[in-house]
Amino acid sequence: MNDGARLDARNVKRSLSIAGHSTSISIEEPFWRALKALAAEENISLATLVARIDGERKEIGLSSALRLHVLRALQEKTAR
């Protein structure tokens, strides 16, 4: 596999404000890009989308919940 085709697996740490408090989230760059695209599709900010996912998650960490949200959205799109 050439370097251009490799997935960027580096975690990127970002700070967001959720429910009035700052939090750091660390996930891989492709997931950040997908979350931004999903937020844009809904015409909402990335922070709003992350806050919604945060409010819906149960016993898993926020980073895992974000990854699962991206996966679920992809599965829904491919099922159509």
C-alpha cells in the first residue's frame, strides 16, 4: 500500500464546550472529518452534534460514542 492510500490513524485531540464545560476528545482524523460532514448535513455545528451524542450515550466513553455514531450513519447510508 502506498503512503497516499494509508488511513491516517493518528488521534487528534480537540477541545469542545459541552453543556457549558470544556472537554477534550481524542479520535482519529477520519472520524473528525466524518463528524464535521454529518453536522454539515444536518446544518448544525460540530459542537451541537457532539453534545447530542454525549447526551444519548450510556456506559461508553465519548470518543467511542462518536466513532459508533459515524459507523451507524455510514451503515444507514449504505443500506438505502
